Amino acid sequence: MAAKNADDQTPKMEPVLTEEELEAVAQEAAAPREETAPAEPDENRKRTVVVAEDESVNRMDLVGMLEDNGYEVVGEAANGEEAVELTRAKRPDVVCMDVKMPRMDGITAAGMICDENIAPVVMLTAFSQPDLVKKSTGAGAMAYVTKPYEESKLIPALEVAMGRFAEINDLLDNVERSEAKLKETKEELAKAQADLQKAQDTLEERKLVDRAKGLLMDKADFSEQGAFRWIQKTSMDQRIPKKRLAMAIIAKYGDPKPERNER
């Protein structure tokens, strides 16, 4: 092998990264990264309550009982109108509503809150008559508790009400999604049917035009290209659909239908 010329030396490549740049990258990789603190689980959030009770002493006892059990009372109302306004403004997790209140009774207020699907309502009453229970549930209340308030009855009633409210809203969401999907499916089906009908019409038109073209070639001495051009130009000039024009040609030049033999 011939020896290389001393002057023919491969040029030395510059390093991709200098030693200083490599050291900077290494230091950056070794530096501890700041990690974002995980968000507080939703389960640890205090559940919020609006309390509607016209008697201040009872309302104070009720608020204290709720706060002792980890609830956050975000609004206190002395009548039904205030209860509705506070519920709309605060959007609590649950509402404790006394039945007998001035200006607007609790059943009417509960009906408005439930109609707007803001929050579940637990009715509070000194009465346990079936008619009041029926009116309360008819207004949309999820549960009711009779006075005097007992922690062992009130807290489970609140939990049941919130659970039912969540289940109902999940069901409503599923229904809405199903209805939206059904609507979308119907629209897709209608489009598919329209596309199918269009394809069928196009195929039928093509068959008629081909037959008309063949008749013009046989009966009127057109070439294949000339027959097609005549049909196309006449359709455009006269604004006659090609299908109708082809049917007219077939009617004129096509074989007549055999007549039935009369007996």
C-alpha cells in the first residue's frame, strides 16, 4: 500500500460540545428538580352547608352540630327566600331546610332549589305527619329529620342526601350523553342514507345514459364519444337532467314494448 503524503492529513474536527459546556450540562442534570406538591385530595375538603331555620337558638345549635362533625356552614337563613338566595350564591353541597318558616315555607323553597338542581335538600321538621313527608319528597327533598335534632339522625341523613344527589346527577349526565350519542347516530344514519340514495341515483343515471348513448350510436349513427358529448351538451344547454334526457332518447329509439295478446 502506498504511503500517505505527509501533507495529506485529515483535518481535526471541532468537538460538538466543549468541556465547559459538558460540565454545565452535567451540573444541570445533577441539580435537584423542584417537584410540585400534590393537590389536596377532594375527600379532605370540608363539605359545605346552608342552614335555613327561623328560630335563632335552633339554628345556632344546628350550626354547632354540623361544624363539630366537619361541615362548613357557608350560609344561614331565617326564611325560605333567604335560603334560596344563599343556595344560589354559595352552591353548597347540601341544604338543611326547616319546613315551617316565614315569607316562604321550606317546602316551597326546597322545590325551587331542587328544580334548579343546585344542591340536595334535607328537610327539618317538628312534625312527622305523612302528608308533610309526602310534600317534602314531592318537592325534591332527598331526606328529612324530625326535631329535636340528633347527631345520629342528622349526619347520616345529610350523607344519604348527598349520595342520592350525586347518583341522580350521574344518571342525568349519562342520559344526556346517551341522547347526544343517539342524535349523532341518527344524523350519521341520515347522511349515510342520503349518500346511498345519491349513489343509487347516480348508478341509475349512468345506466340510462349508457343505454341512450348506445341507441344514438345504433339509430342515429353517432360515434360513442359523439353520443356522449351530445347528451352532455344538450343537458347543459337545455337545462334538462341527463337522466330525463336519456329516458326521452330511450323512449324514442328503444324497442317498443310487446303488446299483450288479446284473447
